[in-house]
Amino acid sequence: MTLLYRSTRGAADNALTASAAILQGLSPDGGLYVPTEQPQLDLDLNELPNMSYQEVAFKVLKAFLTDFTDEEIKSCVDAAYDDKFDDARIAPVTHHGNDYYLELFHGATIAFKDLALSILPHLMTTAAKKNHFKKEIVILTATSGDTGKAAMAGFADVSGTKIIVFYPSQGVSAIQKQQMITQVGENTYVVAINGNFDQAQTNVKEIFNDQAFQAQLATKGFQFSSANSINIGRLVPQVAYYFYAYGQLIKQGGIQNGDTINFSVPTGNFGDILAGYYAKQLGLPVNRLICASNQNNVLTDFFKTGYYDRIRPFFTTTSPSMDILVSSNLERLVFHATGEDATQTAAYMRELEKNGHYQVKPAVLEQLQATFSADFASGDDDQQAIAKVFNQTQFAIDPHTAVAKAVADKYRQATDDHHPMVIVSTASPYKFPNAVLSAIEGHDVTVDGLDAVQQLFDHINVPLPKAIKVLFDAKVRHNTTVQPDDMRAAITKILKID
């Protein structure tokens, strides 16, 4: 069986193979690619406790990427999940207090995006060969802090590609910014914008959907693709770590095979938690997926009321990767919840683009609430969670993980649900040292960046990851800043097509 991919906004008879969808990134009609039918996962849960991360990833990718050969998938997996991760388990599960933590920060950029962006370049270059693709692929992406660096680390000096990353100049942590502006690679380009992530993401989507601009690029030998989780090749690899986590819980004796568990996921653009939803659809025994937001709590309101409203105050928080008011991957979930009604999904998205909001039908909300719970953590909640976990267990968590922990605690108090809880830990505390240090010390600290890293090390005594060590001597290579309306002009200048 060849599994095809269709747009959430278009007819199913325009479906593409997985490799073609990966190359395309975003559908020409503005929709996101989803499978036309349920993937068939050949994986016995009894086998999970003894499987390596690479073995689990192979099984998951084989189910979704059916036009790739087993050899091609294995080659991509082996190239991605190697010694660039500082833990041989790739995504270890640890136990602290009442919770399990799925640690997704052991890759090259110490954030969860590494799990998908380590393999996407290999999937994309393989897809290009399979489709006899001759144009140079231009990866165009907006980042709220983590995607950009992880994508550049993955695509740096990959033949046949360029990567252009836009980030909000005042909307990332000092360490995130330092990681991006020092990125090496002759094909990497980083541009700050005087705006927020939503503006960057909206403009990237508009550029993708500009057919005249795409045609102009084609005449120069370029084609856009995406490294954001709007690309199905970025989203699918994330499904693997949910299965792997379940196997580790069995292996550690935390659960028995068949037990249902909860995942609390810090959520911004909705890709990470959507991967958990796909894992549940494939048979993983998941009780609840808890959507944890920060003060930009548009998703909390949506899951409680069915009303999505981006017209609200925007907060810059200590968990910047979640400072998002337009969660792109939610479109995929809405599509599934409507019974895969592309016409209705497109209407919701048009209303969001035009008026800034939409209201799903009661039956759709009922579908969503059958699997998802949602809440948010204030800035104080976030800081208290960091301090509480550290004081009780000597385990330091970053602000995004702290949002998930705080919301998990709220959920348990509200529901008395005591299924085993897995906190999805999305970044190393060293990526946000100022916020972690402030929480642990109990007051605001004035140091930031590498000075804060050094002070945090003195507190938690966790070895500095390689990704942090290299920053002490790294040279700044990217220092361009533009207005949001000038992003297209920046692209044409980089590609020399003006």
C-alpha cells in the first residue's frame, strides 16, 4: 500500500506521495498535508521495552513514508540519530517526584526540535533524488527560537539546499539568539525581524502561497520548502518518541504493557502535541493529551470553548517558543475532527485569516475534548514549578517544561486523574539560564546569556552541553535585521534574484 498525502483544504484526488509532500512543504492552496488514510504501524507494544530509539523511529517512519524503501529509511535514521546526541538513548525518560520526564534536549541544539530536524535533511535529499528534483531547495522558516537553530544545524552545508531563518529580534532568549547568529554553514542565512513570531510565520506562509514569486524562483532554479512542523517530514519523526517513551516506562517498571498514560506537552505551534495525537491514533495507549500553554493561552480557550481567537494581547514570556497566537498545526487536528471535511476546514482558516477568529461546531469540539485537556501557566506558575521541582528533586527544568509541569499539576487537582504522567521536557535549562536561575534563587537576576549559564552551572552542577560550550568562542556571522514587510525583499537579496 502506498500512503498518499492530501491538503487539509483541498480535494483528496490531488494527493501526493510522502516524498513529494515533503519536498512541497506547504500545499499550494495554503493547506497542510495529512495522510489520506490511517497508516499501518507494524509494531508490537510488547517489543518496545527492548527496542532502541533508532528501531522505533524506523518502524514509525516506515508506516508513514511508504514510497521510501526500507534501506532509504534506515539510512536516514542512522545518519540522524548518531553520536551528535549526548545520550545513547536519544530521548531518555527519567523519574523525578511524581512524574516522568521525556527528555528531548540531548541533541545538537539542546531542544526537542533536534529529534525531527536531525532527520529532515536526509529525508528531503532522499526525496529529491526519488523525484528527480533538479532545483535547489530553499528552506524558508520562521522560528520562535528553537526551530531555526535546529534546522540550520541539520541543513548546514547540505548539498542542493539553502536555509533562510527569520526570528523575532526581541522574542527569543539570549542563548537562542547567540546560537542562531553564530551558526556556521555557507548555505545558512539568519534574519531578525522587528516584530513577533506570528508576524514572521504569517509572512512566511504568504510568501509560500505567492505563486508569482514561486514562478520567479523557479526560473532561477530555486524552490521553497519548509522545516517548520507544517512540513509532514518534520512532523512524522516526532511520533516516534511517544512510542519510545512508553517502552521506557514499561522497561523501568512504571507501567505494564496496556496501561494508559497521560502526556503533558508545552505547546505553541501545536506540532509536538499533534505527534502525540497521531501516536494515539496508531494504537499507543494514551489516556489524555494535556495541552499546556503559557500566558498566550489561545489554545486553552479553544479546547474549552471551541472558539479560536487570535485577537488578544500578545505576551513576551520566559518560555518564548510558546509565544504564539496562531498555532499552525492545529489546522491538521481540526481537519481530522471535522471528519476530514476540507471545505469546512478551509472556511475556518479563511475566517481566521480575515477576521482573526473562528468557532467550530459543537460536534467538532466534542471530538477534540475526547482526547485533549488544556490549561495555561502564568509567569508566576512557571517560576514556582521550576523552583518546586528543583527544591524537591534537584532536577532543573527549563521554563517550557515548567509550563507543562504546572499545567499537569493543575489537571490532576481538577480531575483527580492519577494515570502515570509524562512531562514532555523540550529544552535544556541551559538554553534559558536567566529564567531558571531566577526561579531557583527566588528573585530576578540581572545576568543573562553566557554569564547566566556559568552561574546556573554553579547551582545545578550538570555538565555543560557541547551546544553551550561552543558559544563561548563562537563568532557572530549573521547580523541582519528587517521590518516584517521587508522579509520578501531580504529573500530576494539573499538569493540574488532581484
